[in-house]
Amino acid sequence: IAHGFVAPVGLRSAAPTLSANNKLPAASSARLAPAPLAPRMTLTPSSVAHPDQVIVGSPLPIVYVYDHCPFCVRVRAIFGAKNIKHEVRFMANDDIETPTKLVGKKIAPIIEIPTLNEVMMESLDIVKRIDEDASMGPSILGPGTDRSDLKAWQKKHQDLFRSLQRPRYVSSGLLPEFALKAGRDAFVKNHPVPPFEKPDWKSDNYDMATRYAKYNECMGKTAELLPEANKAVEELEGMIFSAKHCSEAGFGYDDIELFARLRSLTIIKNLNLGAKTKGYLEYMSAKFDIPLYDQMAL
């Protein structure tokens, strides 16, 4: 489903304003005129070498995810890299029933392998289980190398990118988990924007109108935050070894984790990714068969 979501160019020219009832201003309709789309990326899945497709039985394995979720991207990545035929089910962000029936609580990602009567959660446990299962092809992941530099980069710029990314996830309603207002409301209620902390944000101190107003404040600060974000992504250029693997040791867990985090950068329009970072994201997008957000960037 998510692979088919492409925002019209006219809509991407300006970010829609969020409101507690998620209604776009009347003037927005004027921005919806069709316009030619540029290619999403220079690579395609067919231009990156993949193993022969693995079919483990029928019904196919099912991956339950949210599109924006980096932990979910990890799981989608290992299925894509090993070319294991599977079904992706995007859950609504307010869907409690589906994950609770599967694993007893609201969580993502979850995999279900019907032919083995197996259900599993926790992203890196799933990645390990799928990578090391010989019936799904040989293992392809090298060990993680404890990239403390990348972890420090993420922590250093966490608030900056939360301010830019979180409002954009929900502003258009194009991501499948946010297709309905209830899903957008659930995300906004549970995911604060800086400087708020989650316990305070989720408390009765704030109603939904206030929370949406704070999201809009972040969108309104784009011109102020974008130069800072451009400087932040410049730092990545010296940390990524090559388009085919971020660490010198080769392709492995470092790439599963880094791509899952960096993919969301592409939802920020006019973010100036360096050549090495852009090349890495495009290559991994093709290798993992997970689209970037360029065409819906705001």
C-alpha cells in the first residue's frame, strides 16, 4: 500500500496546516493540480543484485508494521535483502486489537509465519531469526561493529529531527498508519515534540488542540531549523564508508540499523543530503525494497 502513495508536486510546495480535526484549509485544494513527477530515485530494485527469491510456503510470512517506524524498517529490510516473498500489513496507528491478538499488546513490528505457526516481536530478534534461517537462504549480515559515532550523531540531533519529522509524518495522511484521523490523533497524543517529555505530554495538562498547535509550531519553524539540519547531515559524510555498506567491515547489522534511522530524513523537503549519504540511502532503498519519502517530502 505505502509503495503507491505519491504526493502531488503541487501539494509538496507547502506543508498543510494540521488541526485537531485534521482538516486542510480551503485554499489547499488549489495546490492539488496534477504535475509531472520526477523519478523517486536513480536506482531501482532491479539494478541492485538480489538473491533468488525465496518462497517459504503458503500462506506467506506476514510482517505487521507502521511505515514510519524505524524498528519496522529493520524487519522489512532483512526480508527485502534476502528476497523472501512476504506480505506487508500496515496497521493503523490506533489499532490495538490486531497486535494484541498476535502478541498480547500494542507493539510493532510483528512477524507471523503461518506455515510454522510462529509469531514473533522485537525487531532485532526478528532480523536475527530470519537472517540465520537456512530455509530462507544463507545468512547475509555481518556482525554489528558498535558504531558509537553514529549513535552519538543520532543522540546529538534527536530533538532537531523529531521537530522536523514528527509533524510531517501525520500532516498529509499519506502514510497508511495515518490514513484516518484516529490514527493521526493516536500518534500526536503519544509522541511529543521538543521540548516536551512524554509523561507530561500525554497527561491531562494538554488537550488535542494544544498538541496539534505544538506540532504546527514545529512546522512553522522549518525555515529556522532547516539550516541546522543541513549542517547536521553534513557530519554523516565522514561516517558512511560507501553506498554498499556504512562500515568498513562490510554489509551487516550496522546497515539494517542505520538505514532504518536515516530513511526518515527524506521526508524533509530541501534537506541537502551529501553525495555519500544520498547514494547510501538510494542504494539501500533498492537493496531492501523499501521506498524513500522524496516524493511526499514536505
